[in-house]
Amino acid sequence: MKILDTRFVRGFVKMADDGFQQGWHERNGGNLSYRLTPVEVESIRPRLNAPGDWEPIGAHVPGLAGEFFLVTGSGKYFRNIVSDPEACLAIIELDETGENYRIRWGLVEGGRPTSELPAHLMNHEVKKRVTGGMHRVIYHAHTTNIIALTFVLPLSDEVFTRELWEMATECPVVFPDGVGVIGWMVPGGEEIAIATSKLMEKYDVVIWAHHGMFCSGENFDHTFGLMHTVEKSAEILCKVMAMTPNKLQTITADNLRDLAKGFHLELPERFLYDKFK
Ligand code: 2HA
Ligand code: ZN
């Protein structure tokens, strides 16, 4: 099957363009990766390029040995993915140690996989383990309203989770485990990848202060929908904070407990702290 016609490439390209249309991908901002299924790898194997040289990933991910990923290219613009996917994207293969990758398709005008490859692959390794292989998509975007909130809210998992849950009733249903937050760090390296993947052990959303967000999910719809929901909640909070420092009414901690009962969710009590103590 032609690689560009596969369902997973089409879904990937659509998701990337949806993110661009949202305004989350100025210039070369953001990156996306997808872990192929064994059936998908076999369906495209005859059309892969002859293997090139192994290159270091910049991280150690033995849990992903031998896996194939579709990834955005470093310095490529999300804006251009829909019109020229072969120049903007790559399929990479990992070696048996999980320390090196090689390009097997794409980047036809040259280039390398995303600068955030260590964070993407370390997140994939954690999520593959904790979800029993279910999660396949890792998405990083420069979501305006979440970034704005990282300048005015304390950078704690508890505060961000509670404030975001409180701004729209469906939020606790969409991300019942909450969100993780890390303070400002240099992007692109192993250190920020380690910090992010540690939080991915318990959350599907990790916020990078003054930078953006990482989301993980089973498929393109779930992962995009998660990013979209969190960012929309942040947008509502930004609007409310711009209008007034005091809400006249809100979704209370007890409302959230009732929601948990009604929707058969487990909302950890550490996010339902008493705000007025
Ligand atoms: O420019 O988003 O974090 C790509 C990025 C780096
Ligand atoms: Zn970024």
C-alpha cells in the first residue's frame, strides 16, 4: 500500500492540520509522533527506503526496541504538513538496544526527526508500559491559554488540575487523572524528557511552563480531543480572570464529588482541597 494512502498517515496529517488551524503551531512549533502497529509496519515494509545509518536518539528507550514511529521533522512547519507530508514527516525504526534510530521514509528534502525526539520516545516507552500497549500517540503543542496560565498560577499539579476541572463540567470526565506541571526547563534534551516521562506515569497531560503541553492517547481523536479540551478550559479560565479576580459562582469540590459518583469516576481527593481555608 502507498504509504501516503494509509489510514495512519492520513489520520496523522489531519491531526497535525487540525492543530495548526487551532493556532497552536506558529512557525516550527510543536511536534507529533505515532507508534505503528506490527500490521501497519508489514503493510508498508515493501515501500520503505533501504536502511540508512543508525543515529543516536539522545535517550535510552529499551522498551521500544525494534518499533517504528511516524514523526514530524525538526524545523518543519505544521502549516506545510497537509500539502507536503513527505518533506515534513519521517518514519523511523529503532534498533534492538533502544538507543539509536534510522530513517526509513520521508524527509525527502533532508532533515532529522523532531528536536523533541527524546521526550516523545521516553513518553511512548512509559505509556506503552502503563497502558499495556494501548497508547500510540504523543502530541506536543504550543497552546496559547495554557501557556498564559503558567505565568499566573502556581506551578503545581494540584492547582492546575483543580482550576481546569472547575472551568467546564466535562473536564474531570475527559482527564480524571489530572494534569502534571513542570517548571521552565531547556527544551529538546534528555533532562526535560526524563521529567516529562516521569509525570506520564500517572497523567496523560503534562504542561511545560512558558512553553506548551504534551498529551498522550490511544489514537489521533482521543489525543487531539484531550489537548483541545484542556486548552479550551484554560481559555475559559483566562477569560474569567481577565473579567474579574472573583468568581460569583463555580463548580465546587462537592459538585466534583457528585460528578464522580454520577459518571463512575475516581477523582483523587488531593485535587479537591478546600480553597477557602
Ligand atoms: O520547535 O516545539 O519544543 C519545536 C518545539 C520544541
Ligand atoms: Zn515546543
